[in-house]
Amino acid sequence: MIKVSSNFDAMLARLDKMAADTAKASRVSAKAGADVLYKEVLARVPVSDRSHSTKGKKQTYQPGNLRRAIYRAFMDKDSNRTHASYRISWNRSKAFYGLFVENEFGSSKRPATPFLRPSYDAKESEALRAANKAFIESLRGARK
């Protein structure tokens, strides 16, 4: 009589570790790609040469205010074990007028100067390469 048995506990443990490593690499990868795009957005966002005010001068904004309002944030609600998302935008409570600068219509005093989409278009390939490189490096580091 021949008896064959298998113990999958070790293999299942290894698969669990691989899944956890991949989830971590996914977030590292997304951040690397987002970093490339974030730097490009900061380089492209227009900076006024003088301060500007809201109608009635209720609020005055200093040059560079919109640039300082740009953020990159991990989107927990849009992410899971296999997908990580980052958002790059501006804080609307600090620079509500970013919409007028970014959109295609501009404002009554200044034409639109889009910076988000042109940044993405210019750096999409570089961001993907950075994300792929970070993903591979993260997985290699997890194996050690």
C-alpha cells in the first residue's frame, strides 16, 4: 500500500505573506507614481506676481497661496488590498479660486491656466515607470 499526504499549511502561510507583501507594494507603488505627478503639478501651478482679493476685499490672498494649497493624499475609501489610490488637488478652503484657474473658463479678470491635466499628460509615462519600479523593489525587499 502507498500512502500520499500533503500539508498545505506552509504553502498557505507563504501565500498569505505574499498577499500582504503585494498589498503593501501596491500602496508604495501608487505613492511613487503620485510623487512624480505631485512635483509636476507644483511646478505648473501658476503663481500670481501680486496679492489678490475677493470681491469687496473680504479676503486677500498672497502670491503662492494656490501652490501652498496643493496636496497629495492617500484615499483610504478608494483603496483596498489590491488597489491603492492617491489624490492630487488643492484645498478648496485655502484657495477656493483654484477652480477658476484650472477650469476652461477662467474668471472675469484672468483666463484659465490649467495645471492638473497638463501635469498628468506630461508625466503619465514617468509616473507609471516610477510606480512599476517601486512595486518591484518593494516585492524584492519583502523577499529578503
